[in-house]
Amino acid sequence: MTQPWVSVVVSTYNRAHTLRNAIECLLKQDFDPTQFEIVIVDNNSTDGTREAVGSLQQRAPRLRYMFEPRQGASYGRNTGILAARAATIAFTDDDVRVSTNWVSTIVTALTQHPEVACVGGRVLPSWNGTWPAWLTREHWGPLALMDYGNLPIYVTAQRRLCLITANAAYRREVFDRIGMFSPLVQTIGRSVATEDHEILLRLWKAGGQGLYWPALVVAADLEPERMRPAYHRRWHLRHGRALALMHDEAIERTTVGRFLGVPAHMYRAAFASVVAWLRATAGRDAEAALRHEFRLWSCLGFVVTRWRELLHNWKRPTA
């Protein structure tokens, strides 16, 4: 196989049952099959992932299998980046079905916009059950869904939208310039993290920009567990923790100061969330109560993580 134009990287963990459908969609692209490759990174799965990929390789020589024993999405994607042979590296997930023009749309967007380092698009839900009334688009984050509208948008330090790797592509030179995905804030198993956001922070800091391209569309399967408030509570707690670990300049900026390593506005946000939650609960507005409660869990994850960091630094012996 000659050097491809696009390398598609899929890091997978114990989802052999959905991975096959994800690969089948990638094999049905309207793009020249000799011009793109598919790199499946088995992130230490214990199910039939290896066998599922092997059965498809018999009719798809451009499908490659890699094994990464270190658990974590960043480890998996980074292994895929190192194995990829193309100048454009696209990412999707093992529970996602891409559209038939997915690869060609990536090539079109990056060709038409040489000024951008990466491109991302919509991640829409695939769900046949009853949709909970409280689960509006405001709560799409924990579902790893994304839709910023029908117009292209430059994603910059001033327009800080996140392009999630369920549906994104990067020029290889980006990783050479700013590094790959961070294991510090990576998704492990089914736990949420912010590796997608963190790499964009480094890109913006280096003066780069991304592009939201609405014609780039995928559909994500939703597990029943993720449609319940309990899952969203856990997600927001872990998300707050990951935000604290990133030390994002926009969050760290404060005009009031800090207390115990936490910007003062985070305490203010937590207090406001408690007050708003109490009011909504008293007024029997269940949807508003959940919204404020989720915000409170995020603040709690952030604050507790910073307290732990501070305590760890206090205990660290001095030279």
C-alpha cells in the first residue's frame, strides 16, 4: 500500500460488539480506498476485540491492528499516531458510526482551509429509547455529543469550543509541534477526562486554531446508563477534577485572588449553585434543580482536587 492521504485511528476498549459496526462504516467510505488506512488500537481489551478486527482484515488489507497495554485513551491514540503513515490523522470512537463521506469531507475541509491545524464536526445521538425530558442539549457533554450549528466556526483561544475526538482530524505536524494527547487527563475505561480539551489548549497557546465543520457528521451509540442523572453527577465530578488538573489559564485568571489553591470565583460559583439548587428544589423545578446540582458537582471536583494538590505539596519534603 502506498502512503495514504489519511490515517484513521480508533482506540478501543472492550467494545468488540460495537467496534465491528464502526469499522464497517469506515470501510464503506466514498473515498479512494487505496488513499486511506484504518489503525485500530486495542487498548488492553479483554473481550474479543483482536478476533473481531482479525476477521475483518481478511477482506480489508488497509485495516491495521495495534495493541497498547497501558490503559487510557491518550495512550491508545498516541500509539495510533505513531503508527499512522499519513499527513492527516483522523480520530473516531469504537461506538460511533461515521457517514459515508466522512473521510472525503475531512480532506475537503483541510484542503480548503490550510490555515487550520485540525477540523471537527457534529456528534449526534443514536438512541431508540425514550428520551428523558430533563436531558436537553445543555446536558450533551456527558453523552459525548456535539452540535454547534449549521455554519463553520473557527475554534480559537477567543472562541473556545471543544472538538471531540469522536469526530476530528489533525494535521500530523500539530503533534510534532505541540506533542500528543496527555495521559494526565485521559479517559480510562469509561471514566470521563479532558484530553480533547487539553490538546486544544496547547494548540491555542502555540498560536494555532481549529475549525468546526458542520458537514462532518457521525452518530454515537448511547448506553442506557448515560441517560440517568446518576451518571451525569459522576461525570461532572470527574470533569471538575480534570479541569483542575489542566490549569487552564482562562479558569485560573482571577481578580479577587485564591484560597487554598482555588481561584475565588470557583467558590463563588459553588455557592451560587447551592443557592440556585435550593430555590429550584423548593419551587419543584426538577430540571433546573438538576442543572444547578450538576454544576455544583463540577465545582466540588475542581475544589477537592486543588485541595489535594495543595496538601500533597505541603507534605512533599524539601531538598
